[in-house]
Amino acid sequence: ACARCRPTRYRSNALAIELTKRGHKVEQQKSFPVHYNGVLVGELIPDLIVDEKVIADPKVVSAFNDAHYAQMIGYLQITGLKLALLLNFKSAKLDWKRIVH
């Protein structure tokens, strides 16, 4: 992974540990096939899937933008899940957005 991506990975790992300690099932880096016209074109790998229901995507950004929301909608479409949480660890106070599809 790139050097600037590592701090998010640490947060993702720590979040997975904390959620697991609280009794949640957490899957990290689960791969989902992506098809176009019936042909496999790649894979989608969300950071965390919690309790087989929620995609949790930790970020370190100044603010969420339309690209973040669009990415989560795409993740939800491909995984078949209905709920995603964008989590921003940029400042001392956690900023989060709930995305329903």
C-alpha cells in the first residue's frame, strides 16, 4: 500500500479490533467480483463489513465530497448491502455520514 494510505489502514485495523471486542462480526478486505456485460472486469474490496450488513469506510479527509458518496453507492450496489457508514478521522471529533441504498 502507498505511504499515505497506511494511516487509514491503521484506523481500519483498530476499528475492527474495537468492534470485534464489542461482539460484532467484522470482515476486512472481503473481495467482491465486479462484472460488466457478464464479464469479470475486476474486484471491489471494501475496508470493513460489519455484521454482514454495514460497510464501514474509515477515511482521513478534510471533508466528505460527492466522490466519497458515489463510491459508497457503488459499493452498496455491488455488495447487495443496504447501509454504509463513511467515517472521517481527520479531527478530534469523529465526523460520519450514513448512506442508505
